[in-house]
Amino acid sequence: MRYRFPLLVVLVCSVVACSDRSSPAGPASVTPRASAAEGRRPDDVDQTFVWEEASAICGFPVEVHASGKSKVIALSGDRVTTLSPALVATVTNLATGATRTLSITGAFHITTQANGNTVYVVTGRNLLTDPIAGFVLAVGRFSWTFDAQGSLVQPLSGIGQLTDVCALLR
């Protein structure tokens, strides 16, 4: 099964993904710079975009306004961590105007394995899209894996709560 998402290294946040592959995270329109771990403060985030994957899942156009703070940290061993200590997403159903504001203060941990697979692990509160779970607010610890060709080999799974964001916006 091949399932691609745009990058978003912020909503990792909540909505975030940090590689040239996309993930159940989100849009490329919010992409903070990768930084060394030494003491740099989180980047300010204030972005609005239409999330195409979420729109396709929900069946109506979904706009996301992300605001707050996020930081991308490049680590040794083909690893990246994205933190969103103060990130909020206001999601809007553009067809009806219904909105919800969600705290997405989670973290993305991304590791590229020797075989080329990319493993994503999210902890905390993250806004995600997934071909099986849908467009969800994931609270807990979840993971998924893409192979080197960008095909989904392990769909979203984990421990915690998934809230259907499409249903919140109907």
C-alpha cells in the first residue's frame, strides 16, 4: 500500500515530519528549520494552510491555522526529533465554517533504519492523517513505518486515544 503525506515539521507536533518522505503528520507549508540541539529556542509558528490529505479523508476542505512554538532537532544516527511545546491548531471545515482549536504539544521522533525504512514515533498530542485511522488527534504513543520507496509498511498503531477530527468539524 502506498500512502504519501506532505511534510510538516511542525504540527508534529503535532503535525510534523522531518525527512524527504511524508508521514501521517501533515503539510509542508509549516516547516521550521532543523537546528542543532545546543540551546536554540523553539521557532515561532504562525501558518495557515489547506491540508489536502485531511480534506480528502473528511470529504470537505480542511484549513489548519497552526500557532505557537516548535523546534526540529537533528540527532546522530539518522534521527530527528521535533518538539512542539506550545503549539495550537485551529482546524476549520471550509464548507460549513465549523472550527475546533486543538492543543498539539506532542513530539515526533523519526529514525531512518539501515534497510531504508523510516520509523515515526509520536508522543503526546499530535494531529495526524492515516489511511486507516483517518484524520485524528492522537493522544498517547503511536508509530508507523514507511519503506525506502515511500510505501506504508506499518500503519498507525499504538497506545492512547484517537479522536476523529472530521467528526468534530461536521
